[in-house]
Amino acid sequence: MNSLQASRSSDGGLVAAISSRVSGTSGSLDAKLLHPGQPRLQPGRPAFVRLVVPVTAWCLLPIALTVFTVIGFGGGTVHFAGDFHYAFWPAGQRVLHGLSPYVDPGSPTVTHSIAFVYPALAALLLAPLALIPHGVADLTFAGVEIAAMLLTLRVLHVRDWRLYGLVLLCPAVYSGWTVANVTLLLGLGIATVWRNRERPLLIGFVIALLVSVKLFVWPLALWLLATRRYVAFVYAIACGLVLNVVAWAVLGLNELHRYSRLLHALTTFEERRGYSVIALALHEGTSHRVAYAVAWAVAAAGAMTCLALGRRGRDVAALALAIGVSLLATPIVQLHYFALLIVPFALVRPRLGLAWALPLVMWVSASATLRPWQIAVALAIAGAMVVIVLRRDPLGPVAMGNSSKQRGHTPLPSLDLGLVPPSASSVATGDVGR
């Protein structure tokens, strides 16, 4: 009997020791998981919070903003999809009826910023949309713009779903689809160029198409030269000549002079009202000549830097600078133009992070009547986005992945430089998950 009791006592002690050991381990694990001062949550609560907050911020909020914007414009004085409604659709109607899409430079539509001032190719491409009823066409084109922005991230291999909601909250993107301009489609075109950067004929044609629709993105051709894509550059020049000769021949060669006069009139009227360096200089009291000189000097410096970095194989940085030169060299910069910077920014920042607060902060500069400080803030934010791209793309092979081998570049022995996590660069170039 005594031996049996001793055995039970021994077994009980062993069980107690094991139980104490397990309990101690669990307690230490809980202590490691909880930060100092963090309250203990009931089972299931943390997972619920981690799900609800991102879904609300990056899914429900963008959807609500989109829906309420479309509904809210119905009773306002500003028409929804204003650029398309007042400029694109009427121009398409005139083209279909054999008339000129361009109004007289003295027309009130110029002073109200609703005149159609795009090259002939844009007029021809937009003409089929005029076959759709006006209101339906407005909604359709705005929807195409939203889809273009989301597809841009997809083309860039951005897999963080939160960014798809965040970009719809950015004021530049919001402005792009609410006025229904072509800017977000240009962004998709730039993303397509990057995705197919080793296919000279395709990217040459796409760049020629983009420049023929919106002239201010001509520095994309500079990017081709900077990155030694000479064959693509030749294709871009050739395709651009063919596209424009055919388009102006169809529209009427006499319309070219009318278009240039209208463009000059709009530039004279708009150069003080946008987010350009010229507008900021004019607001600060400089002369017209000095304002343009400053803008061209800064743009020239950006172009030289683009060429220098492109020669070193830093393709992403060169692309960001080419887009920056587009914004610096043009006298007219609207808020939605800044959405183009999302393309190189997403390449180096394919996951949600603090840096993505920059395009959201630009809401402070969103105003119908701009003040000098708002222009300065918008330009500073754009500059900060470019700087981040430059820092996150320190060397070409890091951002380009295996495409450097295809072009004859010698990759560095180590890709982990501390500035660009390999996972981010791999996702940015699409080398992961193909």
C-alpha cells in the first residue's frame, strides 16, 4: 500500500511539474505577444479588428466616396465628368458630322476651361463615344478612368489590395475620374510601357500614341534615349509621324493652324491657374519671361539627371524623372496630372507604407481657386515622391530584376543594399509569382 501511494504521489508530482512548465511557457508567450500597456483582448477580437479596419479604410471608404460623388454631382453647379461632358463628347459629335472639333480662340469655352484642346488623333479616337447618349457616355468614360487606374496597379504587379483602395482616395486620381480627363489612361499607357520595356516595337508605338493624344508627356521619349532603348525610340518617332499625318489628314490639314491658335489662347489663360512652376512664379510676382526661364531651367536639370541615371541602368529613377520633366516643362498642370507619378512610385513601393501618405496629403492643395502655398505644397509633394523613387532605386539591376541581363548589364553580386528590400523590387518588376 505504501508503495502504491508513493507511486501515485510521484505521478502527481510529475503531472504538476509538467502542468507548471506548460503554464509558464504559455505565460511567457503571452507576455511576448502583448506590448507593454496593451489590454488583453477576448479570443477572436484581434482578428476581427485587423479585418474590419483595413476593409473599412481601403474598400468601403473608396466605394462610398465614389458613389456619393456620382450622386452628389447631380444637384451641383459643376457637371459630373466635366471635361468629357463639355469638351470630349461635343468634339466627337462635331467630328462625326464633318465639322471641326476646335472652337474659335475667342470662344467663352476657352475662358471657362471647357474647350477641346487635343491633337487630331484624340478627336478621332473619342468620336465613337459620341454615338452613346450624353449622360450614359459621361458615366461610361468616368468608369473607364477608374478601371484604368486599378488596371495600372495590376499591370505593375502590385498585389497589396489595400493600395487599390488607397489610390482611389488620392486627390489626383479622384480629380482624374471626376472630370473624366485622359490622364488616368495615360498612366495605364506608361505602366504598359514599363511592363513591356524589352519589346521595342510595342513600347515605341504606345509612347507615340500617348504623345499624340497628350503632348506634354513627350519626355517619355527622353526616357527611351536615357535607357539606351534606341530601337524603341526610332519606332516611337516613326509611329508618331504616321499616326499624326494620318489623323491630321482625316481631320483636315487646315485644322492644324486652328489647333495651334487655340492651344496658345488656352495656355495664356490657364498658365496662372494651375500647379505648374510657371504658375507659382507668376503668383510670386515674377515677369512672364522669368517664370518661363525658371521652369525651363528646372526642367532641363531634371532632363539631364534623367539621362545620367538612365545611362547607369537606373530605369525606374529615370522614368520618374521623365514624368517629373513632363510636369515641370508644361505651363499647364492640373491636379490629376500628379496621378502619373503613382506609376514609378508603385514600382518601388508595392506595399502599403507610411510613404503612401504623401499623395493623400495633396488634398490640402485641392481647391478651385489656388493660392501660392497650395501650388508650392503640391509641387513639394510631387518632388518628395520622385526623391523616394530615386532613393529606392539606387541601382538598375535591383529595380529591373533579370531584364538587366537581357540588355547586357552586369548585375551586382549582392542585391540587398538595405534601401530596397528584394521582395519589393521583385514584386515591382513582376519577377515573383509569374
